[in-house]
Amino acid sequence: MAIPEQQILVCQSFRTKGDPKGICHKQTDGFLQYIEEEILDRGLDVQVIATGCLKQCENGPVLVVQPQNWWFKGVTSTGIIDAILDGIEDGEPAADYLIE
């Protein structure tokens, strides 16, 4: 398998044993599959990765696009995901959702 041009990291709140899980995983049910399907439909060269806690709980749910290092906050709907994917296609981040 070739190395993808970009990666989307989706916080799934995994933490070390004993630490309580964050909130991201509770608000992103079904998002991984939706993102994967949209990537295929759009023909993007992007890999989706579920991550441990990204330590941005106050901004959650959080999604990160690499290698651009775009960090997005409040990713709570497919509409926001669509805006982020549109930004990947256009080469500009969805500014309304960037963590700054």
C-alpha cells in the first residue's frame, strides 16, 4: 500500500489505564465510517486514523489533518466534516472550525 498524501486523525478519547475517557468518542459515533466513505466518493488520497486522547477536551470533538497540522474543534456533525473535506480539496482549512 502506498503512503497516503494526508491523514485525518480523529480523537477517540483513549487514555492510559485508570484515566477516565474524554468526550470525543461519545460525540463522534459513526464519523469514522462517514469520513471513509466521503474520502472514497471524493477520490482523496487520505487515510483516517482513530487516535488516543489529543488533549484538547475543551475543544472536542477534535479532528486533525496532517501534514498541514490543521486542528479542528467542535466536529459534531457530518456538515462540519463535509466543510473540512471541502477544505482539503481546496487546499484551505475550514476556518470556522480551526483551533487557534
